[in-house]
Amino acid sequence: MEEPLVVVLEERESDSRRERVWIMEVKEEGGRLGYMAGPMVAVTLSQYLLQVISSMMVGHLGELSLSSSAIATSLTGVTGFSLLLGMASGLETLCGQAYGAKQYQKLGIHMYRAIFSLVLVSLPISLVWAYMGNILSFLGQEPEISRAAGRYALWMIPALFAYATAQPLMKFLQSQSLILPMLLSSFLTLALHIPLCWYLVFKTGLGYVGAALSMSILYWVNAIILGLYIRYSESCKATRSPISKKAFRGINEFLRLALPSAVMICLEWWSFELLILLSGLLPNPKLETSVLSICLTSISCLYTIPLGLGAAVSTRVSNELGAGNPQRARLAVRVGLFIAATEAITVSTTLFVLRQVVGYAYSNEKEVTDYVMEMVPLVCVSVVMDSLQGVLSGVARGCGWQHLGAYVNLGAFYLFGIPVAVVLGFLLEIRGKGLWIGILGGSMVQTFLLFIITGCTNWQQQANMAKERTFEFAG
């Protein structure tokens, strides 16, 4: 009887020890993710506030300035910034896995490839922006608004090339968990934008295009600060490398990840822009568009939280896969999803409790605020879906299966979400609420499919693929 008892006690002690080790690993991983996610949320929010502040200042110039700048901002986002952001996200795989594998010199080479590729892509986009006024007139937009929107887009062209430069720099730093320089640069840019935008809009005679000029200037300021940090900081000594022919020989390697990544991000981004366009075709379009714009603005602001957390998860997953630690990569995913679920419950509950006052932050009209209050429960569900899929999309970027994410977003939003939105909004006459339910359905399908893919992921195989990806190319 004594020997079995000893064996049982030893097994219990072993189980208890493993449990303590697991809890310790979870706490450590949570600390790593929190260290990255918090500052990344602040960085993303600071960049988002640049456009919010511009819109607020332009709004004081009158209806024409506000409507034309809003149209230009939407179109420049759809045709330019979303595409560049998506392409740059390919570096989350390449740089993150190279850093985990301690192939430090490859980070600089990947960064140069990305900057070169994004600048080339920006050239045809800048031509579209230069003729945006004519394009809008051709599509039937009111001539005065078309001309004004075209002028705003023209002044945004310098910002396009600054964005093409800054995004690879940010992904380069993110892959090494060097978040502080991005945080300080973003805060400085935002702090400078407030007085500069005010001065250019109200004191120089530029009017509403002063907001576009301010953003162009400060996008370049951000890019220059990050570039100088990378060039002279000791933190980047091991990973920066001189520009060489290697950077241009492996562009296809970058594009194989960058293009699916761009499609993945753009398809989701464009679906919400399409939601606003569809709302303009509903009866009482001013009310419907205003309310959906308020809901979209609110959820875009809240989305900075899962976006920052997703960036942290992407970095941790890519680093651990590159280092050949598949189990730690899987742990990062689980901890990230737990944090996302906790954040989603907290934020959505708070939003629901405040549903009667949310609308008053944007409008004093009772018709608008009452409609917003009706929409808040749907927005709360969207917050939950966005929180989960933000992390799952980060997993996709960290692993390098953006092509699967692109297929998921195509099916979820364009084969399911938008058709359902059209049926509910127009055929069943549920209007704006029906449009939002349709897009929400697309988000649910997207989250479910990403969950399935992540749950079926063979992490050892992903680590092997990361090794092959990192060492396959001499450059």
C-alpha cells in the first residue's frame, strides 16, 4: 500500500509543478503582450486622431468644406492608405520571423524592399488622386464638391509618399518590440498637428486644404524621426543594414506576402466604406448616413484597442515561430485571445450602459440621438467581433497565412455580409439598422472562419515554414 501512495503523491506533485510553471508562463506572456499592446494602441489612436482633428477644424469652415474633405478622406483611404498599410503588413511576417531566427541583417533588407515597393505603388495612386476631382464629376458627384474634394486629395499626395516610407519603418521597429520610438514620434506628431492645422486652416488663407497640407507635413515629420532613430540608435545597431542590391533582388519575396496582406486588409476596410455609401441610397439619407457615420466613427476609435493587441500578438507569434518555439507561439495566441475577450466584454458593457448619452457626443438632434441609442446594442456586438478578429488577423500576419485571411474576408463580407445588408436594408426595409446587421453578420462569419483556421493550425509546421522562409533567400 505504501508504494502506490508514494507514486500518487509524486504524480500530484508533478501535476502541481506543471500547473505552476504553466501559470508562470501565462503571466510572462501576458506581460510581454501588455508591454507591446498598450503603446501600440496609443500609436494607432494618435494616428487616427490626426484625421479626426482635421475634420473637426475643417467642419468650422462650412458644409462644403466638411463634405468635400470627408469625401476626399474616404477615397484617399480606400485607394491609397489602406493598400499601403496592407502591403507593409507583410513585414510583420518577414521581419518578425527573421528577428526570431536572429537573422538580424535581413530586417534592414526587408525594410528597404518594402519602402521601394510601396513608393512605386504610390506613383499610379498619386495620379488617381491628382485627377480625383474629374473622376468624381464623371461619376455624377456635384461639380462644386468634386472640385473641392479634388483639391484636398491633391494636397494629400505628399502624405501618400510619407506613409509609404513610414509604414515599413514602423513594422521594422514593431518586429523588434521597439515600441517607444513609435509612441513618442506619434505623440509629437499629434501635438504638432493641432497648432499647425489650426494655423494653416484659419490663418493662411488655405482654408480646408490647410488640413491636408498639415497632415502631409507631419506624416513626413513622423517618417523622418523614425528614420533618424533607426539610423543612429544603438537599439537598431544589429538590425540596420546599408542599402544594397540584395534589397532589390528579392522584391518578389516581399510581394508574395504583401499583396495577400493588402487584399486581406483592404477587403475589410472597403466593406465598411461601402456601408456608408449604401446608406446614402436609403430613404431619409441624411439621417441614415449621419447615424451610421457616428457608429462607424465610434467603432473605428474603439478598434484601435484590438488593432494594437493584434500587432502585439503578430510580433510575438512571428518571433517565436522564427526562433523555432511553436508552443510559445501557440501560448501567445491563447493569451492574446483571452485578453481580447476580456477587453471586448469590458468595452461593450460600458458602451451599452452609456447608450443613452453616446449620441449626444456627436449631435443634439433628438432624432439622431434616439436612432444612435437603438444602434448601440448592434455596435456592442461589433466591438466583440472586432476584438476577437483583430487578434486572429494578427495571428495570420505572424504566421504568414495572409492569403487565407484574404479568402476569409472575401467570403465573409462580399459573399455574405454585403448581400445580407442589401436585402435587409432595402428589400426588407430595415434601413440603416439592416445594413449594419448585414456587415455584423459578415464580421461574425469572418471571426468564426479565422477561429477554425487558427484552431486547426499545426504550430510545428508553421515553425518549419518560418525557418524555410527565413533561410531560403540569401538576401
